[in-house]
Amino acid sequence: MFVFGDSLVDNGNNNKLFSIAKANYFPYGIDFYQGPSGRFSNGKTAVDMWGEMLGLPYLPTFVQSESNVSTVLRGVNYASAAGGVLDETGLLVGGRFSLSQQVMNFKSNMNDLRNEMGPNNLTQYLAKSIALIVLGSNDYLNNYLQPKYYNSSHNYTPQDYADHLLNHYSRQILALHSVGLRKFFLAGLGPLGCAPYYLAQNRTPPGQCVSSVNEIVGLFNVGLKSLVDQLNGNHTGAIFLYGNAYGAIGDMINNPSTYGFQVTNEGCCGIGRNKGKGICFPFSRPCANRDQYIFWDAFHPTQAVNAIFAQRTFSGPTSYCYPINIQQMALK
Ligand SMILES: *[C@@H]1O[C@H](CO)[C@@H](O)[C@H](O)[C@H]1NC(C)=O
Ligand SMILES: *[C@@H]1O[C@H](CO)[C@@H](O)[C@H](O)[C@H]1NC(C)=O
Ligand SMILES: *[C@@H]1O[C@H](CO)[C@@H](O)[C@H](O)[C@H]1NC(C)=O
Ligand SMILES: *[C@@H]1O[C@H](CO)[C@@H](O)[C@H](O)[C@H]1NC(C)=O
């Protein structure tokens, strides 16, 4: 299992970078068996859950795997908080691995592995492996939706920007394919306009989300799903899946009681209106009933939400994972 992504699935790659996007301090990890690890969650991320369902151990970070090729055999997590599809995304936050850097890090690991096991074995190994990609949120949060600091919204309409992102995205996916990966899961974006950060910024009334933000990220999702169709059509012998994070998390926000959630519009850990200002600060006191919250902090979902999303995409219907689910892909 090879993971490419941002803070939704980072498991500690940013810990040693010069960055403000870190989560290796309490109360992050308050419900994780290792405590704070760099995961931006109270507990597990969706990647941890997918790994469990596939019967794989917790993955090493790229930073850990770099010095020890034997750790690479069960997979590596390359994800980096603040990273995006575009290299310039997240620049103001500090050090991070963008998608293209993550792909280079993967290639570097695979060069080591090829020396170790030989090219034919590597080809077979990669064809059985699964690539999970969770990216794009920062290209909005830490780029397009920050017009004071990034010029993308002056240069691109929302539709043109989504196309621009997907163009870069598909080139990196093809680079991974050319190294030998054949099974891809591409997560769409969640309803960012429902994150406590945007609710606070827009003083959104209870029960509502910031629809302008949701409409903008929705364009990326529509394009990503259509990219998945194109990739499946163009590359026989490979499988590409689209994970509907928007639909899955949107349904939890709209029908919280169905899932046992009580609080949809406030972070469990944070300060200010909606607990939506900035991050969850070191040693701040989070809410006690974390499984009843959709959001852990101003941006990131709780472990409870990650678990439902992971389950839905692993074994759920095509409305959550298209055109087949992760389990079906793994068995192919
Ligand atoms: C490399 O990783 C393996 C598996 O995790 C571990 O058993 C071994 O001790 C590590 N070797 C070094 C030199 O760190
Ligand atoms: C490739 O895999 C085969 C079968 O698992 C193994 O016998 C062989 O030693 C491997 N080759 C290398 C170079 O490791
Ligand atoms: C916009 O930003 C890009 C990337 O940061 C930069 O290359 C370009 O020069 C900028 N354009 C303007 C008009 O500021
Ligand atoms: C798929 O192939 C078509 C026809 O050759 C091409 O126009 C399109 O750009 C390709 N799409 C991708 C994502 O490779």
C-alpha cells in the first residue's frame, strides 16, 4: 500500500520539516495507541483503517523508510500536511512534500527496492500493490481560496483551476503507473465549505455550510470522476477508483443522528467561533465525546468519520467508491 496525500493521511512525514503544519503533540493522537504521531486526528486516519481492512501493518513514513529498504516491502506513506497537487500550494505554511516530490520519493524507494529484488520481482510486486491518493484540499485551502497570498484565483476561473489541477494530477498518476503501480484509489474532496474554519470565517448560521466553497471544490470532484473514467478507458490492465468523500461526509453532516453524531458545525479541539480559528494548539483541552463530533479541529474529521469513510469506500456501493470498491480492486 503506497499512500500519497496531505494532512488527511499524513502519518508523521512533516514532523522533522521546518513547517507550522505539524500534529506531533498532544492532544493530536489522544485516542491513538501511540499517542501523538503526526496524524491530524484524535485517532486513526482513513489510511490506518484501510490498512487494517487489507490486513497490513501501519505504514512507515517516507522519512523512516528512506534509511531502511526492508521497511518498504509492506508499503510506505508519502503524505505531507500542507502539500498539494501544485508545487506552490502551501508555500506559506513551510516545508512540505508536494505531489511531484512525493512521486520522486516513491521513485527513490523503488530504485532501492529494484536493486534488492530485481526488476521482474518489482514489477510483480507493484502490480499487486495499491496506491491511495488523498490530495487537492490544500490546492483550495492553501492556494485558491487565499487570494491575498496566492494569485491563482485572479488567473483562473473555478472551472479552469479544477482543470489545471487535474491536468497536473493525471500527469503524476501516469508517472506512478509507468513505475509499475496498477491499482489506484483517488479520493475526491470533502465538503470543505462545512469545515469549522469556513463556517467561522463566514459567520454561517447553524445547519448551513458555505455553499460558494462547496461549489468550487465540487468542480474538482466532477472532473476527478471523469478523469477516472478516462484513465480506466486508456489503460487496460490498470484500475482507477474515485472515492466520494463529498457524498460520504456530506451525508454524515446532513444526517448526523443516523451515525451517532451530535455536533456537526464545531471542532472538538480549537478556539473561537465554531472552534474554527486556526489549529488545535499544543496541550489544549479537546471535547470529551469525540465520537459524537464530525470535526476534530477546524479542518480535519474525527477518527469516527474516518472510520465510516474508510468502510464505505472499502466495501460500499458505487455511490461511495466508483466503479468498484477497494476490496474488489484488491482481490483482482
Ligand atoms: C529495518 O526495518 C526492519 C523492519 O521494520 C527492522 O526489523 C530492522 O531492525 C530495521 N533495520 C535498521 C537498520 O533499522
Ligand atoms: C525474485 O523472486 C523469486 C521468487 O520469489 C526469488 O526466488 C528470487 O530470489 C527473487 N529475485 C531476487 C533478485 O531477489
Ligand atoms: C502568480 O503566481 C505564480 C506562481 O506562484 C507566479 O509564477 C506568477 O509569476 C504569478 N503571477 C502574477 C501575475 O503575480
Ligand atoms: C485518454 O485517451 C484519449 C484518447 O487518446 C485522450 O484524448 C485523453 O487525453 C486520455 N486521457 C487520459 C487521462 O490519459
